[in-house]
Amino acid sequence: MERVIPLLLVRPGYMSVIKKIGGMDEMKKRLETMGLVIGSSVTVFSEFEGNLIIGVKDSRLGISMETAGRIMVCEGRPCAEIASK
């Protein structure tokens, strides 16, 4: 069974799949325009000045920790492990 956790708990270098996005409709729509939708793969690159730097599709984005806490994902796996499959 998959464990679902907030994106802000995923360690840098790990990839996860978005399962749920909480928050107000306006925020959800904004995230959707950036490619953050249910079923999308997200890679966490780093944390920088209170923001989480993530990769979605072919883009890198910076999102606040508050926003990252509202994005629920499957527990991340190391990118190297995924690439080897």
C-alpha cells in the first residue's frame, strides 16, 4: 500500500506522484497552470530560503513550504532507482 505524505516531506533527489491537492480553488487552479495536477510526477531538487525547488515535466519551480504542505504525494523514491528501471 502506498503511503501518502505532504510534498514538503519528500527529500531532495526523490520523485513522487501527486495524489491530492488541498486548499482554495484559486490556488488549485494556479498550481494546475504550472503543471501540478493529480497524477503528475514531481521531483524535489532542493530547499532554498524557505521554498521548495521542484521539477514538474520539463520545468523547475519554486513553491512555498505552505503550498508544498497542501500537495499530497506518494512517498518518494530516489530518482536513480527510478532511472534504472
